[in-house]
Amino acid sequence: MHRPITIAVLVATLLAAGAVGAQEEPKGVVAYRIAVMRTLGAQMMAVKTALTESLEFVDNVKWHAAVIEDAAKAMQAQLEDLFPKGSTENSRALPTIWQKWDDFAAATDRFVELAGEFRKVAEGDDDQAMLAAFAKLGKKGCGACHEGFRKKN
Ligand code: HEC
């Protein structure tokens, strides 16, 4: 009768032990900037879906674009606070960020610029232009920075 419960407890204990052994949760500034990045990822996914699959939401692209541009500008203004030297614990941030800080800052400036272009186009009603500006932002904004400054995994 009691056996299933015992097994359940055992499994739970093993899972808990496994969790302790796994990589720790990011904390503080690392947790914060990852949350910001994930927000950007969600906005980009929403835009992609609205422009390619669920066109009934295409009017929302302008507010997604506004969120992205606002976030990009905040990132630019707070870059040193978001990426304090050596903040690599439980993080995929590469040391290259601090070794080549000027390049990292330039990548952020480029991101802000492309986010601004995308927002401008998104305020119009040319879906093809939006798609082109969106692709450029993803590749040369997000992608370019991830390429040189983020660990692959
Ligand atoms: C200036 C550089 C830079 C730009 C621009 C940038 N990122 Fe990142 N991104 C990073 C770095 C560095 C990390 C790793 C952060 C960490 O793990 O501490 C990261 C991490 C991420 C992650 C992973 C979060 C997780 O779950 O671990 C996502 C998703 C992401 N970025 C999405 C985006 C999107 C979408 C854009 C563009 C709209 C973007 N990023 C623009 C540098 C950038």
C-alpha cells in the first residue's frame, strides 16, 4: 500500500539532488539582463509570427517595434551597468565584451540604429518593407552581437 508513496519520495529526492548538481540559477545583474534579452526574443518572435503567419496581428508590429527600440535605447544608456566587468557567472557573456569594449558598445549603437529604422517602417503599412527591416535588425543587430560576444551554449 505504501510502496507507491515511497517510490514517489525517492524520485523526488533524486530529482532534487540532480537539480543541486545542475548549473545554478543566474543572480542579480546577470538574471536581469537575461530577462531583458528574453523579452527582446519574445518581441522578435511575435513580430515574425505577425508578419509571416498570423497577419491579423500585423497592426501590432508597431508596438512590438516600439518596445524593441525603447529597450535598445535603455540598453545603450545602461550598458556599463548591464555588463559590469567580470559578470560571467552562470552567464553566456564572453570575456571579449570587456576585452573589446569599444566594439561591444559599437554593436549596441548599431542595434539602436537598426531598431530605430525598424520602428519607423513599422509605423507605415508596407509589410514587405517591415519584413526587410525586421530581418536586418535580427541579423545585423541581435545576431551580430551574439556572434562575437555570446557563448554558443
Ligand atoms: C550588444 C550586444 C547584444 C545585442 C544587440 C543583443 N544581444 Fe542578446 N545577448 C547578448 C549577450 C552578451 C547575451 C548573454 C547574456 C548572459 O548570458 O549574461 C545575450 C543573450 C540573449 C538571449 C538568451 C537569454 C537566455 O535565455 O539565456 C536571448 C534570447 C537574446 N539575447 C535575444 C536578443 C534579441 C532578440 C536581440 C535583438 C532584438 C538581442 N538579443 C540583442 C548580447 C546582445
